[in-house]
Amino acid sequence: MKNPPVPQIDADDVDLNTSGNPSFVSVLDARLSRRSLLRGGVGSAASAVLGAWSLTACGGGDDDAPAPAPAAPQPITTLGFTAVPKSLADTVTVPAGYTASIIYALGDPLTATTSAFKNDGTDADFDNRAGDHHDGMEYFGLTTDGTAPDYAGSDRGLLAINHEATSNKDVRSYYLHANGGTVNPRPAAEVDKEVAVHGVSVVEVRKTGGAWGYVQASNYNRRITPLTPLQIAGPVRGNALLKTRYSTDGTATRGTLNNCGTGYTPWGTDLTGEENWAGYFFRSGTDDAARADKSVTSLNRYGKTQGSASRHGWETAGADDKYARWNIGKTGASTDGSDDYRNELNGFGWVVEVDPYDKTAAVKKRTALGRFAHESASYSKAVVGKPLAVYMGDDSRGEYIYKFVSTATWSAADATPANRIATGDKYLDSGKLCVAKFNADGSGQWIELNIANPAIAGYATYTFADQADVLVNARLAADAVDATKMDRPEWCAVHPTTGEVYYSLTNNSNRVVDAASGKQVVDGPNPRTYADLKGAANQTGNVNGHIIRMKETGGESAAVTFNWDVYLFGAQSDADGSKVNLSALTAEQDFSSPDGLWFSQNTGLCWIQTDDGAYTDVTNCMMLIGVPGQVGDGVKKTLSYTKTDGSTLAVDTYVGKLPTSATLRRFLVGPVDCELTGCTETPDGKTVFANIQHPGEVLANVADILDPAKYPSHWPGSVGYGAGGATARPRSATLAITKNDGGRIGS
């Protein structure tokens, strides 16, 4: 290990679950997606804990055959590229025979009349520019003339791209402002710029002469920001918990925030998850007394304790309502919150549905899917006559894994609907939200979060008023049913042929051997805690993360039970193979902190992206490609720990079949300080799009903005993209990755 880390706050690395839930060890002690249907893909289109409740929790299904699909391209079963070595260089490295082209970066203009991006901190009008911190994204094909959707279109399409956040220090987003920005009180012009770089882009991309680029003047281009009017949809619509001064009837809100992962619905829309949004809001030090009700419990559980500052100080920019909304203290006299923003936080933490093809379609927050720190939303295989499942994770230490099962059963006619958002109403506004409980023997249960469940109705910590309250406070409901605390469940992805569900568990510094407040004891699905030296710092817990996978009983999306194992454990290749490097990773495979996770519908390959701070003295963040097996293809392994009282804690876990050079390789390494995130493809599998987020993020001092020599990165200006050249301010950006011989990626 080379250099000690620069201290910083990772907004994603938080721990808000202080419930007394077993982390799983106490349980031990107690003893086809639409794309496959339309364009052709790799494949064809516990009960003891809660009694009978868990057996009926998530519904059933019949034995109807899957909808027919076109002839499928052959999956890639052996990787055909040379692995990329680890790197600390300020550039993007891909294998020989591949090209990674930058096509869309922070500040790029989205209209014909928007000026070119100067990248010197003086640019404005970010409502008409690319946002910051590119994250999850999806590709939506167009006809060759660009006039209509073409779900097999591989030369022209739309990218729906999340813009999660913006690099900041002492409330200021330093790269956006000429002098690095101003501390509180914040100038309105600075705040307007910072707010607008959040949200979602819809941008047209096109391949011309073999090269990809974005279309600046496309009529499809638009931004959705934290100020865009959105509708509340589903069971929480109109509930008292959503009433604010902006929406006195609780049916609307402004904008979407901290958008992380995505999902592609079987009817052709984009799902975007709101992740770590609580930190954007301010709450005074006397707000508990002002409220004097159960909302204090909810706010604390979602990370907004009284007296907590906001990330950017947006509430200090003036009296205008668009700034006042960031102060969520109880300041009004009403009993329902319709005269202030005490309920504003409840308008965030949802999965949001967008129709990229239609600017006029409503953008809706789908409340039936529950409120927490959403990452991606991944669909089960679409089978005619059976419910659809949406799999989701809550990205925080010690949080939970969820799935939503639709009431409506899938109809093939809905793959090409006349109204895509109305189809979303059908499948996303009514159903069952379930949470996962993992067992020591490699099995598990899905438990429905329903007000009728006695464990929820009688929960002593928080009194739920109705089902809407359960959905708004899904974390508390999951606490009530003793769901299993996991190591930061981030992205999830469904294998296109097996239907097995993969979750990246990024890391957990709170995973321990001895029980302690705010900590989680090692267990079967989260079995590792160890020390790892980085410079002078000794990192502990589950430092490098892992990828867990689940197989639904009978392959049914509505199954109430599942089996699980661990596909891969992140580790340094020379780490102890008996306790840390359980997947026997080699130097061409080793990785840390898996985050982005995605399956190609064309090739069947699994793409793994990292968001790491533990291994970054050796390598920048990276992207790997894997050829997974199936749940149960490996072995049971017992890890032994010595507790402080001298006793032994034995933990059984299930390790998937060890990877080989043919089934797991590093494909890409990014520039300095970046995160690799967001992955999607053209339907022919010949272009993969990926995002470089926050290169050069760790600026030591805001004053250093005036000295380009102190920027940790100058990418992508340093490689000729945009203004600034070798001294440019770094920018998040989207890559188009192609194979020089025109073949499928990974072959």
C-alpha cells in the first residue's frame, strides 16, 4: 500500500439502522425483460419465523408459458479480451482492440442556442446542459430517421442518464464556480447552478461514420431537475404525509434528487432511484420539540436528526419558496403540514418513472415500491400471465434487500403500449412490497410489508397509521419484521436466462465479530470482517464488499422463498485466501467495493463496476466482466472468529464456483478519483455505454480551485474533450465503448 487516504465524507457510506433487529447471527443462534421479448436476448422471452404470514406474503403464480421471443443471439461463455492491468493513471484504459470514446460530459449544451461549455466556473443555464456526476443510465432505440421508437435500433437512440450529485467541500460545489463558491449564506446564483446539475438527462445519441456522439439540437433532449414538477403515484398519493406548502393535497412534488441506479421496464420506460437525498435538507436544533410527534422517529430513522446541517446550504439562499423547501423544520401552525415543508423529506426516496420518448408524459414517483435509499430497480423475466417483480436495494450500512410484486399479471400486448406511463400505472401502482430475510442454511424468505402483519401493526418503536405510512417508512416496517441487515445493498441485476438476482454489497465498516450498538455481527450472507492496511490507516469490517445472488423458488417472480450464495468476494489478490480472498481472485481479477451491476441482454455477460476508497492506493476504480454460473455451483465454507470473551464464532457461508481467467477479467480502469457507474448497451451488443463519475473529486482545499496544478485530475480535457486541455477542470462523462473489429463487446 502506498499513500494514506485523503480524509473525506462519503455520502453513500452511512449507517442509519439502529434497530434491534438480528443481523442474522441471532437467527442462527436461535436456530423476460422487455428487451429480450422485442429484440432478441440471451434467453427466452422461514415460515417458522413469522408463521403463515411469510408463506403467503408475496403472492403466487400460474404455470403459463413465457411469451415467445425472437431467435436469441448466442451468449458469450468465454471472455475474448486481454485483461487490463490495475492503474493509477489519469486516463481511461481499455483492452487492446477496443476504443472508449467520450460522448457527453458535464456542461455539454442540450439545445442549439445554448453556448459551448467554457468549464471555467462561469457557465450557467444548467437546465439546458448536461448535469454532474453521471450515474445509472438506460438506452432507448430510435428508428434511423429518429422519428419513432425502435427497440432494436442500434445506431441511434436516447440515453436516460442520472446525475446523482456534485463534488463539494464545506457546502460548495467548487468545480462549478469560478472561485470555488461561497459559504453560508449561499448566493442564489450559486445555488441555482448546483440544484440544476442534479436529476436526469434525456439525450439523443447517434453513430455517424462509425463514431458515436450526442445530438445537441435534438428535440428529444431535456433535463429533469429538482425543480421539475412531478406527480405522486400509487398508494401514498394524497396521503397526509405528503402534504406541503407546494402541494397542499399531497399529490405532487418538485423534482427528483440524488438519482443513482436505473431500471428498464418491460414496456419501455426508465426507472430512476432516489438514493442519499436526506443530506440535502436542513433541520433546526429545536425541531423535535416543535413537532412532538412520531415524525421525529421517522426522521431519525432516515438520517435527519434535529440540528443536522444540509450538504449544500441551499436553504440559506433567500426567501423564495424554491430555497425555503430545503428547510424541513416545523415552522407553520397547521396540523397537517400544508403551510410549511415539514413533510418535504417524505417526497423523496422513491423510484421515479420517466418516458424518455415523450416530453409531454407525466413523470411519476411510484410509491408502491417503498421509500428508502434506492439504487437500481431490476425486473424479473417477463412471463405472460404472471406478476412482474422489481428488485431493489437500500444503500446504507445495515440496510435491507427488497422486491415489489405487481398485482397485475404480464400481458404481451403491454410490451408495445400506446401509453407507456399509463402502463406503468397498471404494473407499478398496485402490488406487494417485500423484504428479504436470509437463513443460515442458504435459504431465505420474502416477507410482505403490510399493515395487516401483526409485527408491523403492533411495532412498539413506531405506530403505523395505514399502508401508506408503511410505504413511506419502509425501513421501519422492515425493522419490525426482523429483516436481515446487509452490507450496503447497492445495484441489483437479473440474469437474462436463469432469472437469478444479483446484488452488489459494496462494503461495511460496521461488520464485526462482537455485538455492539450500531454494528452488525458477521453472518452467512455477510460473513467477513478483517483488517486491511492502507498507508497508515487500518481499515476494518467488510472492507472490499461482495456480490450475493438469489434464486427464487420455482423460478417464480412471486415466490416467497429463495436460495442464496455469494457469486464473488472482493479482495486484493494477495489477501488471505482462507478469510478474505474467498473467491481466489488473481491480479487480473481483483477488485474492491462492487457497486454498479448489470447484465447484457445480448451477450449474457455480467458487468461489475467499483466505487472504492479501500484499494485506491493501488488502482483507480474499474469495470470487470464476468461469466457467472448459478446459485449452488460452489461450496459451503466455514469462517471461524475469536470473540473478545475467548469463545469461537463459526459462520457458514456459501461461495460460488471460483472464477477462472476465462470467466472473470478486468475490462476498464478509469481516471483518478473516479467511480465507474452506469452501464447499458445497444441491442446488437456492439456498443456499451458507461459513465465516469467525479474524476478528480478530492480537491484538498477549495482555494486550490485557482491553481489547476493542484487538481487531482484534468480528465477528460486532458485527452482532448472540451475546453481547458491539460489544465482543465475535471468533468463527469459518458463513454461509448466499441470493438475495433465491429464485434460484440467481450467476445
